[in-house]
Amino acid sequence: MPPRLVLRSGSLEHKYNNTTPQIYQCTTPIAFADDLLLIIRGESVREAGNFANIEMSKVGFNEAKSKTTLISRRERKEAKEIKIYLNNKTIKQVTTIKYLGTVIDDKFKFSQHISHAADKCAKLIFSLSKSAKIQWGLKHEALITISKGAILPPLLYSAPVLIDALRYKYNRRKYVRVQRLMNILIAKAYRTMSSEALCILAGTTPIIIKAEEAAKRYDVWKGHRANIHKIDREVGLNQ
């Protein structure tokens, strides 16, 4: 995987009278409202950095809100620190960038996004547990509604991108743990029950299957019918 520089700005200044400046073929701009993301590819880290510095002279970024990260999976030793200048100031280099709710890490593995989504949902479930006791509190129907409306959407957000990361056991375990906590509240069950049994008692679909379903729906919607994602849950799993 060639090195890629990802530059994000939270405030885009229109310097070109709403016209798009000339960019290199190695540069991919992604814009939403005033939030702009530039992905710059290069055969080496130095080449990507040179392209990035040239691009910075064409687009008006707010340097105080701009960040950059270097994405590279190469095992050979390369310079991991790179200096990108904007208005004679160095843009802050970070290991993760959050864009439109998705956390992009410097290895492009999305493990930190999965951890972020799982921790966010776990905090919500812990606060919800005060109102969902075994003998009193929220009933089954209300908890199912909360699960579908408040727990599943953050976990399934960016599922077409995360589906490859969910092939790894340590990533799947984070999502299964969150669903297990919610299923215990829904089924009013003991914590010693298995995750599979809790899904049956709560009447919910395992979260990994839901993520696979969301990824396939996206592929069909985009017309990528031949691109079918499969997760082998029995053998041949990467650890």
C-alpha cells in the first residue's frame, strides 16, 4: 500500500470564488459543507509530503483547525514524521483523524473506530441499566426500541468500511460485548449466559451478522453485486 497523507480542515475558506483549483491526479478531495478532506498519494513518504505542500498553496485552510496523518502499512523503515506547511506554520500531525463520524487511523485498520463506537454504546447501556431492573423498570418492547434506535446505529455506522476489520477476532469481541450487555437488559437474564443464548432470548440478530447485512445492502445499492463480503465465523479466522 503506497503511503497516503490525509489532511483535514474544519474550516474551508473560499479563495477561488467557488471554483475548484487544479489538483494533481494523486490527490483526492472529499468535501462536505465546510469540512474538507484531502487524500494525497505518493510512491514514498517524501513524495507524498512534497505533493501535500504544493496543494496547501492552492486551498485556503484554517491552520488552527487543520490536521494531517500519514497512512502507511509498509514494514520497511521510513520516516513517520512529516512536515506540512500552511501559512508558514506546521500543520499538526496526529495518528487518527475523525471525519464525518468515522475514525481513520494511521494503519487504515479502523480498530480505533470500533473501540470508540463500542465504548460510546457501553456508556449508554450502563446509564440505561439503572432504569431496567429485573423486577421493575423498562419493559422488553421499550428496550428493543432503544436498542434499534440508539445502540445499533452507532455500531453499524460505516459498516461497509468496517466489515473487513470485523474479520479479526479482537474487533468482533468489542461489538459482541456491547450487544451482550444490551441483551442482558432486554432478556432480564443472568450475566453467566452465553452471548448466543442471549440473542435468542432477546430476539435480536447477532451484531456481526447485522454488520454483514448492512455491508451487502450497500454493495447492492451501489451496484457492486459481485463484491460480496463474507465472514467465516467458524474456521480460518485471522487472529
